[in-house]
Amino acid sequence: MSFEAIQQKEHAYVMQTYGRTPIAMDHGKGVMCYDVDGKEYIDMTSGIGVNALGFADPAWMAAVTEQLGKLQHISNIYYTTPCIDLAEMVCQKSGMKKMFFGNSGAEANEGVIKAARKYSFMKYGKGRSTIISLQNSFHGRTMASLTATGQDAYHNYFFPFVEGFMFATANDIEDTLGKMTSDVCAIMMEMVQGEGGVVPLDMAYVQAVAAACKEKDILLIVDEVQTGIGRTGSFFAFQQFGIEPDLVSCAKGLGGGLPIGGVLFGEKTETALVAGDHGSTFGGNPVVCAGALEIMKRLDDAFLADVAEKGKFLKEELLKLPHVVSVDGMGLMLGIALDVDAKTVISKCAEEGLLVLSAKTKVRLLPPLVISKQELEKAILVLAKVLKNV
Ligand SMILES: *Cc1c(COP(=O)(O)O)cnc(C)c1O
């Protein structure tokens, strides 16, 4: 099928909710992927931070296919070992106490919101259910996670939104502490605002909010859906901020390309939910969890140090390119501010065989965590060529 035929059929039958790039992808291997015409691309998107090990990683595929032939799904009314082993490894790597499995980032955020409200209700009763999130945040597309998303552009059409959400200004300590009043049960934040334009929070801000949370028994929720699972050079980004969150949501990179979301519970919240409070038919699926376990095994200290090192190298090289105003982010989650139009640069990159993302007005890079230095150099050369000619 030609690209034009694919596009026509998509327009005819698929709900038009995405502004797609005019490329139809066919297959991939490692960091490279190929469209239906056989054109090769270096992938610096990893499916928006999902394919941590790139395409078709042999060990991940083996883990997934072996489990597929054993038990592809069984209800959560029975025990299965892949999700239990995965929960153990994620807890050990993060210092969190318990894990709940869902299927996406938005769903993980529904989970943290429910857990925070129940914790507060059981301890303080009604009237202490407000959740603060930050301006410019992104937490997902379901009704509650959309309400929590601190961007006006998302708050249209779908009225009424969920009650009990309030917004504070990121990196403004005074504003945020002032909003932590007696009706508030939790505050939710991304350590680096991803969809908001790759905007990292300040260390002093995060620590001040964390200290106020402890003092007032307001739960600290960290949305690690994009920043988690090695992306920023530590297992979770919050581990670089010297804080201990009460609830953490994760998803994107956790499954290496298969759908999964996770809620992590700290000491305060580890008994917040009981049988019947929350659940998911597909959550903890054994095939997805078997693949995720392979990722956990790979993400040791040396792997994470390598991610941090490659991120530093990439940032330094990007800063040498023409039209680059600044480079923000952590590890292999970087946003490039340009003095030329990012959208033009992104489509020129695709023409030249390099896939990159946007985030607000920036070019965003989220390469597979396994990308080699040589592959990074190749990508930088393409970007340099594009920037020289815009
Ligand atoms: C992508 C993202 C989400 C939503 O995840 P979905 O899997 O698309 O539901 C939530 N929070 C953050 C920080 C994200 O980057």
C-alpha cells in the first residue's frame, strides 16, 4: 500500500484526533526505523519516551514472547508472578513501598488522585480533598487527569470538569505555599514538565514544597510518567531532588512499548487502598510485565550513569549548533529553544531521516535510552545540517 492510500484510508475510518506527520512507519530495529517506502530514520522520539530499549530488543522480545506462550492474561482475582516480580524491582529501585498496575499514564494519575483523596478522607473526613497541580503541567486525557492539567487549552468543551482542583505557579515558592490551605490533601508535580516544554523544576522549590507537605500532612505526588524509568539519568527523576514522595505515577518507559501504568505508594499511603477500592481488567498483564521486568534488569547503576553521561554529551553538542538559544532538561529528556520555527525544523529533520518531537515552541528529544554515542553523533549531524539551512 502506498503512503497516499494509507493516509486516505486513515482519514476515512480513524477518528481525526491526531495531527499526524505524513509518514507511515513499518518496522524498526534498535534506534533506527523504516517507513513503508523503506526510508530510514534515526529515532530520537522513542514513541514519546516509551521504547526505552529501542525497537525489537532481542531480550525484551524473548521475555514477552515466552510469556505470551505461557499465559497471556488471567484475571487479577488470581496471583501471577510477572507483576509481583516487577512491583518488587520497582519498589527496590525507588524506595517506594507498594505498586498498583494500570495501563497508561492518565490511568496512573487517576490512581494517585483516588489514593490521595481516600488517605485524607479516612484521616480527616470530608472537606479536605483539593488537589493542587502546577500551571503548565500535563497529567493526561481522562476527566480527572485533564482537570489536573494546568493548561487552559485543555479546559474546553468537556464541561463540567472534576471538582476540587487548584493550580499553583511552578517554581514560585510563595505562591505554592500560600495555596496549601486546610482543604488541600495533595500537590502533584512533574520534576521536568514534559508536554509543557521540557521545563525542569528548581531544586529549592521542590524541596520547599516537600518540606511544607511533611509539616501539613499534604501528600506529595510526583508524576513520573515521562521522567521515570531511567529517562533523566536516575531511576526516577525525584531521586535527584532529595525528596520522598507519598505517591508516584509512572507509565511511558515502563513497558518498553507495551501499554502499562503504575502507581507507587510510600510509607504514608501504602495501606490507603483496600480490596474493591480500585482495579483494572488489564492492569498487571503478565506479557507486558514480563517485558517490563527485562527493562528493570537492564536499568542498573551503570546503565543509568550512561544515560546521564550521554545526556550531558548531547546537551553540550546541541549548544554548539546554529539557532540554538538554550537546552533544558535532564538526562535524555531535552528541549531545545531555537530562534527559528521549531515545527519547520522538525519536518525538515524528518525529510533528512531524523525523527524529533516538539514540546510547546521547543524541539524535544527523547531518544531510546540505549542509543549509542555514535548514533547520537549521527543525529546531531543531521540536526546541524537542517539548522544551517533554515
Ligand atoms: C504522557 C503523559 C501522561 C499521560 O500518559 P498517557 O499514557 O498518554 O495516558 C501523563 N503525565 C505525563 C507527565 C505525561 O508525559
